[in-house]
Amino acid sequence: MRNFALSIAVILASAPCFAGKADTIQVFSQAMQKEIKCVVITPDKYKRSKKKYPVIYLLHGYSDNYAAWPKKTNSRLLSKADELQALIVCPDGGYNSWYFDSEKDPTVRYETFISNELVNYIDANYKTINDRAGRAITGLSMGGHGALYLGIRHKNVYGAAGSTSGGVDILPFPDNWDIKKVLGDTICCLANWQRNTVINVADDLKNGDLKLIIDCGVGDFFLKVNRRFHQKLLSMNIDHDYTERPGEHNNEYWNNSIDYQLLFFKKYFDHSM
């Protein structure tokens, strides 16, 4: 753990001096009765500015943690926060939560934590635009599922949501990534899976509810479910940006795709405020 913390400190310290600033904070979750670590990145002139900033919530993938995005991007998020004039918040989502409130494990309530407790904490302790027009959420893999899941279920909280390489339909993967630990298996608890997978949650969407951006690599094992999700949104006449690019389910792909997602959110913020 000491070496892990040191490696994060070295990565963040190596950022250009004109970039944003990253802090690791702990936010107490009343729902889970524990402290949750998050990285909060603020623009360079944040402390000296009187303006309020939009916030982008960035969710990690399976088996990762709050420090994953800063590590994957080699501190580039610091300059991105400055470029976008936005806060970037990277919360810990547990190694396999899929960002649900688990009906099987009461200690896993990351939907409540992120979309209620954490959002309220960030708005209370930072200079933020306290409105859905100033909030976006995205993530990779498990975090891509989580971002769309939370965005759709909490349209009053987020104005835009995205996913890169997201597991947007978990039903084809009943034995993968410890999902059954938070939902139960598909024999006893199929209804849990059906009502907690993004492709089904999207039934609650109406066009204009959320600005949506979705991408996936053509060599990714989640490509088929992303294509199905894209086709479903088309059939529902839900406007969204959908892109397939060369790449696989790996850091190289995410380190590239996040730039497009952040630009999408900047355009959303510029237009909505």
C-alpha cells in the first residue's frame, strides 16, 4: 500500500506546473458506514477564482480503485481539468460494485454513495455549479456501465453521461467479474440482473433527458453489447453520439478515448450554461 501511494504521488507530482491540482480526499458514506477515497482534480487557478465550476465524475473499472484514472492517463487529467475549466472527481467504486445498491450485500451501496452522498459533498465543499447542467458522469468498462446506469436513473442529478468500453448489458456475462456477488446468480435472482442492466434501464429514457456519448473499440469483448445498445437507442429515437474505433479493452484505448469524452462534456457545459 505504501508503494502504491508513493507511485500515485510521483505521477501527480510530475504534472506540468500550469496544470490543475489533484487531492486525495475521504468522504464518509452514511449508507455504507465507511470512508471512501476519491481523487479531486481542480483547475490551476481554482483557489484564486470566484467562479463556480462544472464537475465531471469519472468511474473506474472492475478490480480498480479511485486512483486508476490518474494512473492510466499519466497525470494528463490535471492539464485537462485546466483546459476544460472543470473539476474532475474520481471516486472509489469498490472492486466489483458495478455501481449498484446491492440487494444481496448491504455493504455495497455505491449508487447511493456516488449520486447522493458524494455529489452533495462535492457541492458543499467545492465551488461547483450545483445543477444537473453542470454535472457529467462517465467511466470505463464497469465504470462505463456505472456511469450510464447512474446517469439514466438520476437524470435530475446529471445532465450528460458517457461510457467507454462499457459493459452496457451484463446479462450475457452471468459468471464474469463477480457480478453475482452483488446481484445474486441468474438462477435465483434473474430479476435483479434484468432491472439493473443498462440496456434495460434505458427504457426509462426520453429523447433530450441526457446528452449521451458511447464508444467502444472494434477489438473489445464488449463490442457486441455496445452495438445492441446503440441500435436500441436508435429504435427509441434517443439522440446520442456513438463511435467505434480501432482498439481493444485496454489502457491504450481508454487513454485515447477519454479525450473525446471530455471534449463532448465541455461542449455540453458551454451550451447549457
